[in-house]
Amino acid sequence: MTALTVLAAESPSLVQSVDWLAIAPVVITAVVGLVVLVADLFVAERHKAALGWISVAGLAAATATLIPLRAGGRSTFCLTADPEACSYTVDHFTVVVQFLVLAGALLTALLSVTAVRDTRMPAGEYWFLLLSSAAGAALLPASRDLATLIVALEVASLPAFALVGMRRGDRLSSEAALKFFLSSVTATAVSLMGVSFVYAVTGSLHLTQVADRLEDVPGQFDTLAMAGVALTLVGFAFKTAAVPFHFWVPDTYVGAPLPIAGYLSVIGKAVGFTGLILVTVIAFPAYSQIWGPAIAVLAALTMTLGNAAAVRQSADRPNSAVRLLAWSSVGQAGYLLVPIAAAAYSERDQIGSTLAYALMYAAVNLGAFAVAALVARTKPLHRISDYRGLYAERPLAALSLAFFLLCLAGLPPGIIGLFAKVTVFQSAVDAGLGWLAVLMAVNVVIALYYYLRWTALLFRAPEGASAAEGAPVRTKAPWPVAAAIVATAITAVVLSGAPQLVLRVASGSLFTQ
């Protein structure tokens, strides 16, 4: 007994303290998800709508807990032998991304309240899956070891597969979920192989330790390390919908319920970009000569292919509106990749431009999907031509959508979209990536065509309804959908009036502790 006591006194303690405030946003979201799942067993069918409002309240509470965390500088689950190596860190980067994720999930939940009721999707399962995915997405920016990163990525992704296929009996929904699942699982498997290579070379999973040990890799392990770095990036590049990992996007967005399509376009991308930033800027700076050019090429291919495909969308084709938003999101992903590539050539604070752009994109893109959800109530074919004359039928919705599209295009009065694009453009110029900046400028001009074409259609005289279709039917907008449109519109207007609210993220230090 005495020997054991002496041994215990000499060995470092393995008991770790937990900073409950730091992990509160993730814990609240996950706990509310479990509460909703259990409550679904006991709530009568006529009261299932209450589960949605519990979820909305839970996401609002999780978002509110970010207020005391806004200063950053908190870490937990740290190694006792190396207190600087922590698995969970709350810094400015974490707070910004968690706000984007939780606020975006909150808007998705508002849009889903009506969608779940109208399409008769199973309420308990839907809300549990949405909250579980949001919890994983909120965990990822705070993750500071490769194991937690991969777990967070999968917790965010696996529920999303089921959400895409939630519309039972819908062939498009089932096909979309299957395609999304198979391609995502393949990308994750490749990333896990990369992580195993990195661990074999460094002997650690903590990002800071990995960075230190990759600075001095023995020559015989250099090829293994380079392969591990390249393969690890694949899973996160898939989530960003970067070319050539983009092929799942159009069919998945078309087959998914509209709120989930909007969720994937914003929160799904946030997961991918967050993971890319953490592994490249924090863990793999020693191999920036590998990932820097690779991400620059991915950015060029992604913005070019996304915008080219969006231009080709026919206005009268069923689901053309959703497909245009899908291809637009691919093109926007290319812009978001530019500052990450630039960080390889200059300094890691360049990635603040990605976050600034992502905040703008999240507000306006979710707003566009909110208007699409409103229009789909009377015109379920999701055609771009269905939006002709929307101003005469729903003036506020038309003005909101027009403003969202102008923000995405980067044209006044969507000032925040213009400033965000200039910030991204500047990051490429500062890093010496002049060719990428020129290509981005060309793509911005190409994108003007399809954004302005859709915007102009909103204010044209509505076509007379054919005898088969009958007169256009106007229904009252459900207030949760209206609230989502108003919230995103107000956010976009405020950011255009005071762009410094977002752009200061681009100039600040995000990884301070």
C-alpha cells in the first residue's frame, strides 16, 4: 500500500478539470437534442409541434452562452504533462465559428417548424438529428486534436445524411441521401488514413504538438508525412464542396428538404472550412509548400466550375432555383478557399478574410433559402421562372431576395458582399497570388449574369396563368418563415450599413488565448 501511495504521489495526475462554461454551447445543444428525442416518446401527435419550439429555444440558449465567452482565452481537457496541449480551446476563432453555426442552425430550425408539419416528417427524429449535427458543428472549431476533429466532423455529418433522406417515399430524397452518404464516407476514410500517417510520424494527435514535430521530420519519414498531410485535407475539402469533391451538391440540395439544403450550404461549409483552417494553419504550417498550392488550385477550379454551371441553369427546368443556389454555393466556396491558400504564403491571420466572408454568406444565403421555402408553398416545382412577378405578389419577400442576390453578387446596395469580396481579393494580392486574384475577378463578373437575371425576374410583370395551372394562389406566410426572412434581411442591411461589424474579423488575431 505504501509503495502504491509513493508511486501515485510521484506520477502526474490524470484527473482533468472541466471548464463547463467553455463547453456550454456544445453541451446545451446536445442535451436539448436528447431531451427532444426522449420527449417524442411521450408527447401526443397533436402536440409534436412543441418539440420544434423546444429545439428553437435550446439553440437560442446555446447561442446566448457565447456572450460570456466572447473574450476567448479558455481551454479545457489539457494534457497534465503539457498544459499547452489541449483538446478544447475557446479563442476568437472558436467564438466566431460557433456563432455562425448556432445562429445558422437557429434559422434552419425556424424554417423547419413549418416544413416538418406540412410534409409530415417524423418530428422527434428530425429535431434530434438537426440538434446532433449542430452540436458536432459547434464542437469542431474548438477541437485542437486530430481525433476530436474527426469525431466532430462525423457527428456533424452523419445526422445530415438522415436529414437529407427524411422525406419518406420520395425517390429524389433517397437518392440524394445515398449519394451524399457514400461519397462522404469515402472522403472520411481517406482522411482517417492521413491522420494515421501523421500520427505515425509525430506520435501525437494534438495540433500544437503535431506542428512542432513536423518541423523536424527525419528524411526517411518525409514522404509519409507529406502523404498524411495531403490525405487529411480530403475529408474537409469534401465538406466545402471544393472541386473535384463537389459532385454530390446539386442532387443533394434538390433531394433534401429546403431548410436542410440551406443548412448544408452554410453550416456544412462552415464545418469544412473550419477543419481546413485548423489542420493547415495550426497543425501543418511546416508543409505549407504542399497544401498552399493545392488549395489555391482547388479555389480556382471550384469558383470557375461553380459559376459556369450556375450560368447554364434553365429558368423553366424543375428545381432550377435550388440547383442555381447549389452551384452558386460551389462558386462561393471557391472564394472562401482563397484566404486559406493565401495563409500558406504570408501569415495565418489572412484566414480572418474567410471568416468575414463566411459570416456575410451565411446570412444572405440562408435568407435566399428562406424566401425559396416561402415561394415553394404555392409553387412546388422550384423553378426560377416561378419567381417572375414576385414583387407584385409578395413585395417584401421579393425585395429581400433581391437584396440577398445583390449581396452575393457584390453589388450595391449589398455593400457587405462587395466589401467581403474586396477583403478576399486583397488577401490573394498580399500573398502574391496575383493569378488567383485575377481569376476571382473574372468569376465575380461571370456570377453577375445569373444573379442579376434572377433579380430582374422578380420585378417583371407576372405572366398570366395557364388554364391548366389556374390563377396564382397567395397564401399567408407562416410566421416562423417570415421571421427567418426578416431576421436575415435585417442582418444583411445592418452589415451593409456597418460592414466593420464583420470585416474587423479579417484584421484581428483569431488564435489568441
